Amino acid sequence: MAAIIVCHLTRMKPGFICVAGVERETGQATRPMPPGKFLSRTSLCRYGGAFDIASVVELGFIRDVGCAPEVEDRHFWLPEAERLEEMAPDAFWNLLQQNAKARLTEIFGPDLLPVQGGMAVDLQKGRISLGFFRPAAPPALYIDSLGKVRLEVTEGRRKLRLPVTDLRLYRADQQTPRQDLLAPINLRMRRGVPVILGVGLTRPWSKEDAEVKRHWLQVNNLHLQDNPVWTDRSLPF
């Protein structure tokens, strides 16, 4: 039996989501997945499911199916998942702080390398695929030329422009950015509200101009101290 605190809540192709969190008892990062399929959007709290940011979810029996770098993958039986409670804002922020690192290589190890304006890990490399990053300077959200949300963030001397898959920043179709949310979030970060980024590595894929498949670094979620328990279900469709 395993209960997780949901810290990562991201969009996939329309109708499907990815969820991950920290096991309440062990502190271990865990990505629950139904065997043989993706997790449906109907598993969100807003539709009567178990999952939302800061939700404590009992998964029932889980089976380790992870391999590098996605060592957090666990199979579970969705009908057994039960939402127990919502973590208090201060406790949730403290959890993020305890797990956050100041450098991306502290999270993902030396196999994370700069590639084409972002960062990536080669196939079957890396020690982990989920973590929390505490940027030294305020990052900035923007919409790119393809209409997708991205984040400009500095690490050391390197400026990165990373894709953002935070489910809360997209409408229910999971394709349309909630543009009205970006400016207020940017303003809060510029004013010095501390932010912790939930970060992760993608499943392997190759960019159009690259033949090699890699696990690409992305921003899963933005967590701000002044409102750490900001849930999907609190937003309009």
C-alpha cells in the first residue's frame, strides 16, 4: 500500500494526463500509471477522480516498473485509488522546500547536458526523471510561436527556454493556454515571491532537426509560496 502527495500534474495529448508525487511514508518520488494505458483526464478531482495538486492519494498496491531514467514509474490499479485529504498549504510548501535543489544537475545528475537551448538526457542514462528546482532568479512565462507555454529560466550562466506542461496553465482541451494567468504569475515572481519548479524528463523523442531520441527537460509545474495549493479544480473549464 502506498499513499502519495501529488506534486506534479501535467498535460499529455488531449484527454490524458500525467501525475506524480512523493510517497507520504518514504519520501520517494512515484509516478503512478495504469498498466498498458495513459491516465485519463477523468481521473482529476474536478470530475470526481482522486488527483489534484496537494491531494493525498492512497494508491493501493503498486508495482515498480521503472528503468533509467524513469525510475519512478509504478503500476497501480486505478479503481483502488482514493483521495484521502488535501495537504495544508504551509505543509505542502515545506515538502517542496525540503526536496528542492539549487542546481539541475543536483537533481538529474551529470548525464543532463545542454542541447539546443534546453537540456536533455540520452537514452538509458540518468538516475531520476522527477525533481524540484529552486531558481536563483525569477523565471518568466511566455507563449512561443507555436502557441505553447514556455519558461525562461537562468541556471548559473545558462539561460534556458523550457516547455511547460503544467495542466493548470491550459484549458480543458489541453491545447489552449490560459493566457490570462501568465501575466499575474510573472508579476508575482518579479516581485520576489519564491517559486519552486516541478521539473521532469520527457519520454524519449527526437526533435525534427535531430535524429537521436532523448529525454528532454521540461517544467511540470510552478509552485509559488504565496499560494502553494493552487488546484486544477479551482479554475474554470
